[in-house]
Amino acid sequence: MTSYIKFEGKNIEKAVKKACGKLKIDKEKLRYKVISYGSTGIFGLPGRKKAKINVLVPEDKTEKEKPEKNKPKNNKPENNKPKNNKIDTKEDGKAIYENKENEIREINVQTGKDVLQKIIDSITEDAQIEIEEQSQQTVFNVVGGNSALLIGKRGKTLEAIQVVVEKVINKKNEKRTRTIVDIEGYKEKRISYLKSLAKRLADKCKRFEKPMSLGEMNAHDRRIIHITLKDDREVSTRSKGKGVIRKIVIFPQKNSHQKKEMFQAEAEKIN
């Protein structure tokens, strides 16, 4: 009969280490099933639940633990039934992997929701969280309450909230989970506004042949400006300053005006 021993720890790694020490087995040879991955407290406080694993005890270890009197007097198998302590490693491995992925995702979503709810409750009242799980990321959209307070000037408060939530979720994850925090669709509206602003200032830059500067922006907003204008050969964009918040400047490309005049002159000759 296959036998298992349960081990606990602050996380799976600690539980595995404890099992290896107790059973004197190398980590690579240890076979186990995850019962629980544990969970961390709000804002990274000590975990409320320990990680738990069921470790398959090797046959030689089981035999050593049995007292001598329990050993059969002869080598004949009972009831002539062959013993079979083997497990289907492929099936178990697949099941463990799927369970692990689902459990990690559930823990991350619940952790993120708990942290975010605690933050928004300290800022405003009657705000609810809607969760949308996408293939590559989880979106937490906050609705209700005082959205202006939650967003802050140029989205700075929202950005700070996202950093905190993402840090807490990924604190003990080996694989980084992408998390988006939004307030009533603010980010989509912001992206649309920045694209329009970039095109408007690029046209102005080309018309007056002078650099156009945009106010201080975070990395996300600057990236939108760069991407919006990357295919416009008459202008170039550059971030100026140090730190996370920088200005972005749109420059006219050299000789762009002369090239335009030359093309217009050639077109007039053809006509």
C-alpha cells in the first residue's frame, strides 16, 4: 500500500526541505503532492496559512520503519497477490501541475482583492471590485466611491495602488503575475487621450519645426507616446530627466522640411 506523510512549512520550499531532512532524501528524488500553498497576510505580513504537502514514502523507508515482528515469516506474498507500489508519475505530475497553477491563480486573485479592498476602503466608501481574468493578466476594476480620489492627479494615486497590489501578489511567486488595477475604465480613456495629444503635438512640431515638450509622465504614459509616433518619420521622441517621472520631447527630424519642399516642387513640375 502506498503511504504518505504530511509536512508543513511557511511555503512549499520550506515544507520540501523539512521532508528531505526527515526522510533523508535528495530534493530531486522527493515525490509529493501539494495540499495547500499557504497564503500571505495583507501587505506582506506573516502568512495566515501554512503550506502543506503529502510526501510519498519510498518503499525502503517504509520497510525500515516497520518493526521486525510485523515482517512476514516467509517470502510468499499474501493471498498470492503481487504487490504494486508504483504510481503513475505522468498522471500525478500532470495533475499536480494543473492543481498548482489553478491554486496559485486563485490565491493571487484573492490576495490582490483583499489588499486592494483594504486600500480603497481607507480612501473612499462604497467602492466595489470587479475581477476580469484574462489569459496573460488579471484586471481589478474598481467601481463606485470617489473615483477622483482613487485616481489622483494624472493617475499618480492609481499608479501607486497598482505598485502595492502587484508587489504583494508577487512577493513569494517564482513566476511574476501581471496585474492591472483600473478605476472605472480610467486607463483606457487615458491611453486614448495620450494618443490624441501625441499626434496633435507632432503636427505642431512639424509645422513650426520646433521641439514640443510634454509634461512629466510615468514610464507607462511615455511608452504610449513613443509607440504612437514611432512610425512617423518626420519626428522623433526622447525622454528627458532622471528617475521614474520624466518629461518627453518631440523633435522634428533633420531636413524633413527641405524634403517636403523638394517633393512639392517635383510634383509641381510633373503637373
